[in-house]
Amino acid sequence: MLENQTLACKRELPICQDTGTNVYRVRYPSGVRQKDMRAGIQEATKVATEKCYLRPNTVDPRTEKNVGTTLGEGAPQIWFEERDDDDEIVTVELMLKGGGCENTGAQYSLPHSELGADRDLTGVKKVVLDCVQKALGKGCAPGALGVCMGGDRAYSLLMAKKQHFRPLHDSHPDPALAKMEKDLYAAANRLGIGPMGFGGNTTVFAVKLTAATRLPASYFVSVSYMCWAFRRAVLILEGDGKEAVYQPYLETQKSLAHAH
């Protein structure tokens, strides 16, 4: 894995043959047109595919034919968020989420009789660990977990995936959720699944959890799994947009602290 990473950087090639779903989170000030930003991202996606930085990665489910441009309905995914401050900075965050780790994600409905999981924090922990155990390295472990407890089906899954945009070493501001993140991290690594499922002490390298209000009749727990490559980056546009700074995601956390 380390050799693969070194070669990918040296040769400017994808770190994995599956360049995944391109997921963008765009935070922008008032007055910026979403239409223009969407067009720019789509054009960049097309060019990146032509240059082989991205694999042609969109298949029409009706015809089973590859579209060939990595463009299509829902591709790329773009989540727009208008800023609620006076900062004029536009941040364009990108996450590449491969199919292998996407396939190992899951959604549970509590209570879960088979696992003995009730509608409480202990039940949430049980189903999250069940998801990790069933993956058994298939999601390209060690990985990161994004978890959402509550919400409806769609919102719960969305919020679980959004957790992958959080800084790698942060903790949830709610003490109870921060403790759950810590407990789940320790428990998942005690499973001994290890890198690619070959055994070891590191099965996950991060657990990010959030909560959303739910209907009285529903209690969903959604788990989004991210592979070891954890591919993220940020483009920062300042002022009139003429000054652009591209940085690997983790090196950007401190510089974006004021923007978040």
C-alpha cells in the first residue's frame, strides 16, 4: 500500500483503478451563481477524465454502457452551501469515494432483533460494529467510518457521508457523541480485521459520528465507509476568484479554520 502510494505520487497516476464518485462540497458567499460553479466542475471533470487523472466511471444502468466522461445524472455530486458569514472565500472540497468502500456501507433500523440492538446508544454501537465486521476488509481497510444516528432514510445516509469532510483528527463538539466516536474507534480496532482484512491492530483510522432528529416511529443508523486512500483535496478561491490555491486536504485544515 505504501509503495503504491509512492508510485502514484511520483508518476502522477491515480492511487487506485477506481477513482470513485466525485463528491464536491462547495461553500460560497452570497451572490455567487451555483450554475456557473456547476458548469466549471463538470468541465474540469471531463478534462480530468480525458487526461486519465479520473477513470471513465459512469455507467448507464439502462444500457450498461459507460458514458465515457465521468459525467451523468448524479455525477459528479455537488453539495452547495451558502456561507452564513461575511467571508468572500469560496472553498471547493473534493472527495473521491470508490465503489468498494461504498458497497460496504449500510443502514440499520432500530430496534434490530437479530443483533439485540435497542433504540439507544448501545444499540447504535452494536449495529456500527456489525457493519465493520461484515466488511472484513472488503472496503479496502483500514478505513474511516462516517456515522449518522437519526434522520429519515435519505438524510441519514447523506449526513453519514458528509462526515468524511471533517478534519481527520477532530472530535464532535457534543461530549456524548465525542465519547461514542472514541469508543467505536477502540472497539472496531479490537476486532483485529486489519489492513485489507489480513489481520492487525488497525481496522479503522477514524470514526466520525453525528446525530439528526428523527420521527418517533423511525430510528435509522447509517454507516458510510471510506477506504484507506481517503482521497480529499481543497481549492480555495479568494476575492474576485482570480487567486486560486490548491492544497491537499489535510494541509488545509488550519488555513480553513476561520472559514468553517
